[in-house]
Amino acid sequence: MVPDRILSVNASIDTIGDILLKIIPTLEEYQHYSGVDFDSELRLLIHQSLAGGIIGVKGAKIKELRET
């Protein structure tokens, strides 16, 4: 059995943003109350037609995100 679980959300961009804003504090609360320090990972599955817009030319947008 793998520790990962899939959370699938089909909604508008605004609603997905709202959901993420609610999930993140839940992870922080769990970490605080469990006394376990852990890194979180978020994986996004996107349509291939959107990937270029997110990655940018030669990965420019990804590089910018990593630097901020």
C-alpha cells in the first residue's frame, strides 16, 4: 500500500484556489498537533495543452517560481 492518496477537484480556478487555502492550514494543524515535522508535496495533473503556459519558454516561468 502506498502512502499517497489522490484528491481530485473539478471546479473553477477560484474555487480550487479556495480549497487549497483551506487544505494548507489543515496540514499545518496536523503537523503541530502530531508533533511530527514533515515536508509536504503537491502534485498537479494538468492537460498537456496547458503545460507550456505554466513552464514557459525554456522553463523560464518555472525558474522564476523557484527563485521566489
